[in-house]
Amino acid sequence: MELKKLSWMEVKNYLNKNIKRFILPIGTIEPHGTHLPLGTDAIIPEELSLKIAEKTNSIVLPTIYYGVTDSLYGYPGSVRVEPETLENLIYDVMRSMVFSGFKEAVVMNGHGGSKQVSAIEKACQKIWVNCRIPTIVINWWILARENKITEKYFNKKGGHAATDETAMIMAIDKKLVKRELYKDEEIVIWKEGVKTFPLEKSIINYSEDEGSVIFEEKRSVEYFNELSNLISKIINDYFNDISFKC
């Protein structure tokens, strides 16, 4: 179900079998504490997409790894593209899939910066207006928080490079979590009304109560699986419930 591993004839056969939904994972390259990889925001949506592909009858596109990094730009290895660049890239990729015959789109986002989210939403609105392709955008960490999944497994709400992202990477590949490099001193508490460039630390908690990152492999796997099941249901429900087909 991975586009990059299929021949064009195999894609044609999927389309003939009425598999006409695709998932586009999108992230960015930026620091995530001292213990997580720079590609965290891309690795998570990519692996979530692969996990749910069969359950949602979807083909997974190659991940867009470069996004709109703002406050953490400048840390070694971080990469930033302009919002307009990301928007245009997403739109062009999705339009190509429409040209091939795909009829439904899922965007799996891994980066929560407001400019990134806006770029994604603009591209998806444009693909709907111009190509009549219904699209659902998934921001996994928000779903995990709002559905109290993070709280259920870790008694926390999550943050940037905090327990939720650490758990997801640990469930995907525990070797990518450098626990020996982690330190509480890398945590900063987000302050509303204050914006700095660059941010002084690379782990962001959104409240004083969040505390230290939890490293727990078993709970992390259970967390990843429950979240992927929820996302699969939300996607299937949307396309089943939409009032008209295009």
C-alpha cells in the first residue's frame, strides 16, 4: 500500500479495485529535545499512515519531510521552508493523485506550528474547491489529548518532545529514543503572550504540571495502537457519512 514501492500497473490495478483513497503524511525537520530525532514530526505521521492504510483502504504517499519550522529554526540540523512553498507542494502532490484517478484524500500532519497547519488547510481547501476531492486532515496529538488517550496512559496532556511524542517514537522504534541524552533542564514552559526566536529550550511543556518525560515501552505501544484505531475510525466515518460523493 506504499506508493513508492508500487509500479504504475499496480496502482492502476488498485484503482480498478476501487481503492481510490490516499494518505499524505507531512512533518518537518526540527529539534525534539536531546533525546528524539530531528525527524520526529515526519516519522510519526508516516508510521501512523502505514499502520492504518489497510483499515482505511488507502494508499500511502511518500512523506513530505520538510515543513514550516519557526521558533526552533537555527538549532543544528533544523530545516525550514516557507508556508507558501509547503502549501504549493501539498496542492501539487494532491492534484497529481487526482489526475491519476484518486477520489478521496487524507492528510496526516505531524507538526503543530500554526503556519504549517494553515498551509495544509489552505492546500486542502483549494483541492476541494478546484478538484472536488473531499479531504480530512488529522493532527494526531490533538486527537490524543482531546480524547484523553495521553491522559489515560500517562496521566499527562503532552507537549513538544514531551511524553506523547516520546511514546510514539518509542512505539515505532525504541532505538530512536536516546534516553541517555535526556535531561529535565531542556524543558521550557510555554508562555502565552511571549514569542522568541529561537526558543531557548527544545522540549516544550504547556503547563507546569506536565513535568518530566515518561519513558515506558509497553504503555507506548498500547498508546500508539489505540490512537491508530481511533484515527482509522474517524477517517472511515467521515467518508461514509459525507452527504454526497464527487
